[in-house]
Amino acid sequence: MISVMTGAGISTGSGIPDYRGPSGLWRQDPDHEKLVTIGYYLADPEIRRRSWAFRRGSPARTAEPNAAHRALVELERAGRLDRLITQNVDGLHQRAGSSPDRVLELHGNMFGVVCVGCGDRSTLDEALDRIDAGEQDPACRECGGILKTTTVMFGENLSQDVIAEAAEAAERAEVFVAVGTSLQVMPAASLAALAERNGARLVIVNAGPTPYDDLADEVIRDPIGEAVPRLVARLIG
């Protein structure tokens, strides 16, 4: 079976900028990182107000899946995909048609909202509607606590259940494909090495070099929207 891990690079073709690339958000505005850092977010209502505005303006809200997302759906339909592990919060894999029970979102999803106090859940659209109605920093309707999107912010722990399932998928993979990720953010990056240590054929599809290129059986530098459909066609072959 094949496990695939995707990063921001797979979604740039859908108009969603990455974070650390040459034109990424952090390079354009280093202060932007505060909007998705839990300590700053919890401490400062102004940061929360700006963070909600950032989510409202995110191109992910209207983005459409591209050829690479759709190709991975074909891999699943061919019965070859075990798990689709993603560092992205944009939901484009599910929008393309990937089965939600096969997608492991390491960093959560931006379209849900959770109370940091009681855990009550709602949606991003509901929170934005409340902001439109005049609540600059909407509080939880159950307990009055602070609301945030169901993304994993800097300073928060990833879900141990999701990480454990991703590690199991990496360990049992016959082929492990890393797409559009710099393989620099832990613990996600270590999944490639874990797969390779357990005998998987490692394929890396990324515009720039990664720390794991020397371990890979194949490194593909072609544009992701072209490379992934070609690779999937070979894997289904």
C-alpha cells in the first residue's frame, strides 16, 4: 500500500501561498506569525481580531482543488492509497473527493471552531457571522471562553491520536510519497525517515531540496500539478 504526506506546496497551485517559501506569508510579514501563535492569541484581543480577519481573507475559503489533489483521489479509487497525511488546514483533499476517514490532518482544519475553555464546537462561518453582527472577538456561547479555529497553532500540541495513526501508516507503507513539503517541521518530517527505515520506497516531490533527499529512492522537482498526476499514473500502472 501507498501512504502520501502533503504540505503547503500541493496547494499553491490552488492559489494558497505557502508560509516559508520565497513569497511565503512569514517572509512578507514576519509579524503575521503572531496571529497563529497560541500564546499571543490567548493574551491579546487585538491579535484575535486580526486573526479572525486573516481567516476571513484566506484564499483557502474559496480555493478549488487542483490536478495534484484530484490525482490522489484517483490513487484512492484504484485501491492503492492507505492514508493521506497532510500538514495543510485547507480541506482541499476532502473537497477533491478524498475519503475523510483516510485523510489525517496533522495541523487540524481551519473551517471548524473550538472553545479553548469547554471544547464546544461550531464553524468558522458561524464565528464570522457573529463578527459581522458586531462581535469583534466572539466568545463561547456555552461558557464565555475564547474561541479559535480547529487548526493547531504554534505552541499547541498536535493530536497524539492523529500522529500515532500517521506513524503506523508510515511504518506499514510499501511506498511513501512526500509532496510539497520541505520536511523541516517535526514531527511530521520524521514520518519520511520512519517509512524508509521500515523498508518503504521513498519518493519526494518538492520544488526545493529537503533534508531527506539523500534517503529517497526518487526525487522529483517538476511542478507539483504536473508531477503528481504522472506519478500516480505510474503507481496505479
